[in-house]
Amino acid sequence: MPRGDGGAGVALVSLGAVAIEMMVSARYGYHRDELYFLAAGRRPCAAST
């Protein structure tokens, strides 16, 4: 059986994944690591200079 290159299938799956990600992305806020980097940016370590 001859097969195509699969480019259309890959594009369809990736577009579906992006669509699902965009639908649920509004449910999530800041995560713990993002809050850490926000706090660390406000108080830089004196030892790093």
C-alpha cells in the first residue's frame, strides 16, 4: 500500500492540539515557578553581582 508523506496528518494533529490548548489555557493562572521568577526579579541576589 502506498503511503503519502503524512504532512497533512501531522498538520491536522498539531492544529487540533493547539486548538485544545487554547480552549483550556484561560483556566490556568500563574504557576508556582512563574511566581518564583516574578519574586526573584523584584529582589535580585547580591551575590550575583
